Amino acid sequence: MSDQQPKNPHDLPDASGIPIGILGGTGDQGKGLARRFALAGHRVTIGSRKADRAQAAADDLIAGDPDAGLRVSGAENPVAAGESDVVIVAVPWEGHKATLESLRDELAGKIVVDCVNPLGFEKGKGAFALPVEEGSAAEQAAAVLPDSRVVAAFHHVSAKLLLDPAVGEMELDVLVLGGDREATDLVQALAGRIPGMRGVYGGRLHNAGQVEAFTANLISMNRRYKAHAGLRITDV
């Protein structure tokens, strides 16, 4: 029997100062995460297929908080991926696989955080989960990026709340999934850099499908109650 004590799951690394890239950062979800991480003191590079579009999104965030000293810039996706230690994937599902395939070299060796929800929308029925051959968007990312450390997280965070300057604290838990303990611990710590938010380990990557699909349920809740519901995990 080993004398080594099991690691306390609440002991997380120091994630301050880590440069973050956000692919699809011109959309509301990516832009909102960029804003919150920049407010937490991180250098954030917003990525897009067009550098001018990415820079416009960065300029918009800086103008929205002129006294915060936000370190946000915009660049084409390869540059955003290459100059960041942690890269968040927030692209539309339709372009998910092609975008990652085109950035395989730039993302090699990096922690890649996939927050994409493969959803469809039907009038009169609302949002529903789409089937994914690999099982989930995160598993597709892992298949496309064999040299990256893929983690699933930030699926259930309201873009509207992320972008709202009147919302000081997010007040929700982020489920973090993956098989690389060091990577999931770091992403949990990054979630905790945003006031009110907490990262909670949610299982290995093959459990990401139901987490992504649950976003459809949250959308239904939000429409019924005119809210911006998130998740809180009890007794952890």
C-alpha cells in the first residue's frame, strides 16, 4: 500500500496570469468569457477568421470598461491559438470540426477547453441536442486534436450575464470534464477566477455528451421563467 495521501480535490493550482485565447470570441459566449477573464486580470486574445473582426470585438470590450485596464486584443484564429497557454473553443457547432482541424498544429500541447453545445432549434419545440458521431463536441475535439489536452467546460454559462456590466458575480458552478487531472484542475481554477463562479469536476470526457445536451433543458427553463438559469452543485 502506498503511503502517499490522496490529493484533496479542493486543492487547485494558481491560475492567475495564464494567457487565454478564445476561438469564436466574436460571438456572445466567447466575448462574454473574454470579458470576465480580462476583468480577472488575464491577457485574452479573441480569435476569429478575420483579424479585424476579432479586434473590433476586443475594442468593444475595452470601451465597455474603459477604466478596467483590460488586456484584450484580437487576431486571426491561428495567432490567438498560438500565443495562448489555454484556448477556449466557442465557435458555432457547424464550424467546430473544420476550425479545429485547421488549427491542429497551433493547438498541439495546449489545454483546449471546449464549451460548444451541439444543438438544433425547431419552431414550436425549442432547443434539442444533436447527435454527434464521436459522442460529444468535446470528444470530437479530442479526436481531431490528439496532441492537445482537451477539457470540456463552460457549457451552461449565460452569455447575457457574462456581458452585463451590472452583474458583478456569476453565482453558478461550471462542470469540468476530462481525463487529464492536471488540466481539469487548472480549468477548475480558471473558473474560480471569475467572481461567484466555481469549477466542479464532472467526470471524464466520455460524460460530456449529457452535459452539452442539458443546455437544451436550460434554454427551455430560461424561456419559461424569463431567467438566465445556471447550475449549483450541492454538498461538494
